[in-house]
Amino acid sequence: MKLTNDSRTFLSIIIVTYNAGKFLPRTLSSLEEQVRNSQERVEVIAVDGNSSDDTVQLLRSSPAITRVVSEPDNGIYDAMNKGALLATGEWLHFLNAGDSFASPTALDRILQGLLVADSNGTPWLVAGARNLGGRENGSARRIPSLPHKWWRHAYGIQPHCHQATWFRRSTLIDSGLHSLDFGTAGDFDVVLRFGLLSRPEVIDTVLIDYLGGGISQVPPRLTASLQSQVRSDRFNLSSRLGAIDNVFGQGIALINAARITAGRMKGKYLTSTPEGDSLAPGPSVH
């Protein structure tokens, strides 16, 4: 598929790694298939945190990787920001080690969606994703992130998959990139900020398989506290309103925890029966 005759890079895929040799082959294999089948202008930039295993060797040996940078950093969001600044594409996609495309034609679907976003002047795109539950051969369950409701995301009611989100590079940079002030809620903050700008373009199809089990798998109460910190900062809440917001967020966290437990139990039941739906909604992921 060829979208335009422009020679500029259209999409930059950024992979952030640190001692990820165990999970990286899955991602590289998926990338090599997608990039090989696409005629569009796609680059893949790997930003490594100075790994001590075979991560860098794997990256440098992959024909899909355009550029590899390996040096100490200040965490995953700092590495993502480095990748965004190194990128030359009009659009950015952050894909982590272990994550992959859900079908052989996923990248083409994404590129088509980005072309629509371009023509509409929309600065971001979201698509469906599945959670593999931290196991490469695990039972994939669709993340209940669509239809996208920004206010539900902003208050921790609806999950969102960062790997199934594409951002206009210039907008992300102008808005401050990923903040390093919110712990593991840096991606939550980016989606909240983009939601204040516009509704996203949406592809209501699963295009990304999210491995799970990464840094965002933190206790619900901590997640709620970090999200409340983001809202307090972005909405300029007073200390009193911030405290009320935190209490409200903690209540939502308790409900989400109960839903996660129920979803896991339901998933085990469904996958144990012939009629089981392997795409049953899974745990909340940010």
C-alpha cells in the first residue's frame, strides 16, 4: 500500500527496551513481517537503556530496525521521549518488547487510519488491543478500551492501551512529551492531555497484542493515587479538591479491582469450555 508520493517518513515506531532479550524476538518478528509487507514510509527506532543481556545485539541484527540507541536513561518515559525527539515521522507509535501486531495486515490498517486522521486534522488515533496477561502463549482477552470515552479514561473507569495509540509527533512534542513526574501514569497523562485537544480517530478492530506484566502492573490503589496526581496537576485542583478527587479515585480503584477479579474468573471459565470467547474483556491496563 502506498499512501502518497511524499518522500518524508510517515510513521515512526519506537521500541523502548532494557534487558528485554527474552521477549524481544516476538516483537521483532512481528515488525519484520509488517514492515516488509508495507510500502509506506515507516521507520523503527529502538531506544535501549544500556542493557546487559543480548537485547542490543538482537536489535542491531533485525532488518526492521532503522536506528538503535543504547545508553543509560531515567526510565521508560524518558526513553520514549528520546525516541520521539529522534524520530523523523509525522506520527509516533510506542511498541514495547513483547508486544506485537495482531494480524498480518494490522500495519496497513493503522496507516489507513492515520491518513484519515491527517485529512481530518485529528492529532491522535486509537484502535483495539488484546492483553496476553504476561504470557506470550496466554489466552488473549480484548481490553475494554473501546468505544473510547475520554471522561471515563480520565477518571480511571475505562482502561487504555498506550501501544494501541498513535500520536501526531509535533503535537506530542509541543504538549510536553511524557512527563517524568507521575510515575507509571505518564502514558495516562498523555492520553488525558490529548483528550482535551480532540476526540481521537478510532479503528474498532484489534490491531495490537499487548504482552502485559510490565511496569504499569501496579496495585490499583497506587494507580489511583498517581492518576489523581495527574488530574490535580492538569486541572489545577486546589488541595481540598485534590483530596476529594483522590478519595473518589480510590473508590473507583476498588470497583476496578473487583471487576478485574471477576473478569479473570470469567475468563478461566470461558476458556475451559468449547463455547469460550478468547476475547472476553480482561483486566484494566494503563
